[in-house]
Amino acid sequence: MNTFSVEAQPVKDKFEQIGFDSIREFQINIRRYENAYELFVAQPLNHKKPEHGTFSQRVIIRHRGYDKPTVFVTEGYAAGYALWADYDEELSEALDANLVVVEHRFFGKSVPVPKDWKHLTLANATADLHRINQILKQIYPGPWISTGISKGGQTTIYYRYLYPDDVVASVPYVAPLNFSVADKRVYHFLDTVANADCRTRLLDLQKDLLKRRDIFEPMFADSSAKRKLSFKMVGGIEKAYEYNVLEFGFAYWQWYPIGCEGLPEAGSDKNDVFNAFIAAAGYDFFADQSILDFQPFFYQALTEMGFYSYETKPFQGLLKHVEKPSFNHTLPKGIKVKYCKRLSKRTDRWLRKKGNNFIYVYGGYDAWSATAVQHGTRTNALKLVLPEGSHIVRLRNFDDATRDNAINTLKQWVE
């Protein structure tokens, strides 16, 4: 591949020369970077059949230097946050690297018009990343490190499997590797996480929310109405409320907003119970507005990435509207899908045998760690699990020795 010589030519001109357009410089407060740019690149809707047309994909770059490493954020959602003046990324800071953030197709400003859902595949999404990687290596020829958080971490994993030579190392954060749309490993996790007293208290609160629904459901409905949320897609406010109570059992461990000792007792003050419920589950997971915003996520979960569901046996006789939980209500109107686990299973086998130079970061209490990558013993991969950590765990949350070891290991791989 051709590379551009490091010369006085402005980096903006180089971006234009290698195929980017709509290049806009924006102001940042992180002085380590020289410049920052929002730019777009034309991508094939279907990389195997480019005659199907193109869409414009957003890329956000913080330029440190042509001779520096490049941290490649494989975002799973929209990337508008990367325009924040104070935004930085901990790996880029540790490696003194360029920072490239790629918005995921079908999110933010990277949405094809019209939306043809059959093009939203992991094969296409990772091919987007590969193409951007190959283009930018013309001016950033040094070592590349891919990273992503949650769904972005899943993207990091699949990208590395499909294009193992694009980067020298990968750091997926809190990234599950699911094998079905209702991965049963989640049930085992929820039955064993923390301690029995805490799990029982949480389950009793869920039952209390259903037993005293005459109190709590109107509170949920009123607060949702004030936020102008609607629930037509899931089947109405009553069904949304029950789903939200079921979600409470997963979301509490995902976010761990209140320690076990801070959970109220079932049957106690209604405001204490309701506030604990909302602190974890929120109002909008089953709202039309949220579903439409994250519809590409749900589509990918139900076709390739997998998801979780809810155990209803503990709530026998308490559920009036939810019989067989599913997330099919989140799909675009008229779209029917069939889940295929082939790619996730192949990726799992590859990670166990050949997945070198990975650092996996998880929270011990995060419900998504139920389906964490199992990297086996044949690779040099590191797996860091923060005890009692939630879905917001990053390397900076670990003790100094653990963090420094991870960063030093990463530096060795990069060098």
C-alpha cells in the first residue's frame, strides 16, 4: 500500500486526497492532539456487491502525529460524543496515539437512505472498518489498536476475527459473546451473582412491584407521560410496565446503581421502592422513542449478535400481560428475521485458539459478563474482571498494579 511522506502538507488535505469528504475541523481541549476532524467516507451498502449503492459513514479523528500509533474505536452506535471538546480515550492517552472513532452503520449520521435492513450485517459492518483502516494506513502506517465498549466491544471482537491483520492488539470492554437471542448463561449468572441475601432482596422487590401494581404502575405511567414516552410497539403501558419489572432483574446488575445494602425492603415505602426500581431500569427501554433510536441494535441482536430474555417462573401468577418474553416488538415494521449463531460460534473457536493480543475488561457484577469471552489457555490474552464492577468498568477503575500491567503489556504488543 502507498503511504504519504510526512511533509508540510496539512493533514486536512491528506484526508481529502485519500478519499474523505465533508471534512470539518473542530475545536478540542485536549492539548496532546494537534487537530481534530469530522469527516465522511462513501461506503458500499454491500461490500461484496458494490453495485447495490453507497452510504456516507462518519469518522472522527484526533490527530497526534503521523509516526504515532493509532487507537481505532469500533463504535457500535452513534459517535457524536467524539465531537465533545473534552473527549479522550484512555488507551489513546496511555499510548500517546492518534484516535480514530468510526460511527457504526445505520446509526447517527451514518444511516443509508432508504434503510435496507438486509445490509445491516456484521460482515458489512466489519468491512466498513477494514476499508477505513486500509485508507488511513496511507498516512498512519504505525501500529493500530482496536477497542470498543459494550456493543462496540462486540464489534471489536468480530472485526478482529474477520480481519486479524488490521490491528496488532484489541481491547474490548464489557463485551458479551452471545450464542442465542435468549442466552441461558444469563439465567445462571443471575442465580449466582453476589450473595443469596442480595439476590433474594432484589427478587422480592420485583414481586412487590407486581403485587402492588395498583400503586407503582400509575407512578410509572405518570412519570413516562411527563417524559412524553409512548409504548405502542411493546403493546401498551401495562405490558411495558411488566417488562420493565422483569428488566429490573438484569439492569440492576448491569449498572449496580445502589449497593445491596441500599436496596429497600419489599413492602416498604412506595417512593423508596419505586426510586430503586427506576434507578436501575429507567423508564424508556420499552418506549417507542428508545426502540426507534436503537432499532439497529435490536435488529443485530436478533439476527447475529444475540441477546437475553427473562425467567418468568419466579413471577407465576403475578404477570398479566407478558407470557413468553421476546424482543420481536423492536423490529422494523414488516421485517421478519431468523437468528444465526454461526458467526459467533466460529468467532468463539478462533478466540480460544488464535485470539492473541487481546485484553478483555469486565465487571464482576455486570449481567453482560454472563456471556463474557472465554479465551482459553492457548493464547496470550488477558482477561481482567473487576470484583463488583458494573457495565461502566474501564482500565482506570482497576488498582494501579493491574492497570499498569495491562498498559505495559499493550505497549509490548504495540512495539
